[in-house]
Amino acid sequence: MTARPRHAADAPDFEALLAEVMATAERFGHREHVHLTWLAVRRVGVRAALGLVSDGIQRTARYAGAPQKYHATVSRAWVELVGHHVAEHGEEDFNAFADHHPALLDKRLLTARFYRPSTPASSQAKTDWIEPDLSPFPWQDAGRGQPREEAAR
């Protein structure tokens, strides 16, 4: 199954995950974002991946001189969606994971299925978490408040 969370001293940092993803990519697009998120969820679990990925993206955006590129709702939604699918199926290889969950490779998935387009466009959604307002996430339909953390580690 997936790797167990590591102690804080052993946990991967965002830059290490980014380097691992970029070793096989020419640019950092949506697929690479999902790949990085998949690595983070598998290595540290959903809860820790939320901070790891969000903080890393914020730092990277600030470093690139584009802090406005960070989006709190979008970042958390993708971590939770990837975490849900990791917990459900647990593929050991990212390409197998991507093949099994092609919808995750559509960067429009959030506004096509879970959010009205105006919701992520709001200034509040950029800085704070906003719950889906079009359709609940799959684990919310099943009555769970969060993706299954124990299975995503």
C-alpha cells in the first residue's frame, strides 16, 4: 500500500518533491501539480500534505514574484481530491494512478463538477477555504467529513 507518514525530521520538503516531479517533466503544468500532490499525500498523509503543498506553492509563487497565483481553496481541494483517490485505490505508480483517475488531470474539474465558476473566482476563495457549492466531494456524499486519512498514508 502507501508509505507511512514520516517523523517531521524525515518528512520530505516541498522542494524535494518538486525536484522529483520535475526530473521527468519539461514544465510544471497541471499534471505535475497533481503528481506532486500525489507524492505528498502518499508520503505524509492528507492532513500533512495540505500544509506541505499549500505552503510550498505559496513560497514558490512569492519567489516567482507572483504571490497572487496562490489560491487557498483550489490548493486544498486538489489535495483532498487526490487524497480521496489515493485512499480508494492506492496505486504505487503515478502513471497508473493518473490512468485510473483521468478526471484529475482536467484542471477544470473543480468548476465543472464541484464549484460554481464564480466561487473560486472570489477573493475570499483565494485566501480562505470555501466548501464546494455545486456538488459535494465524493467522501462528503458518503457521509465522511474528510478524505479517509488512514488509507491515504
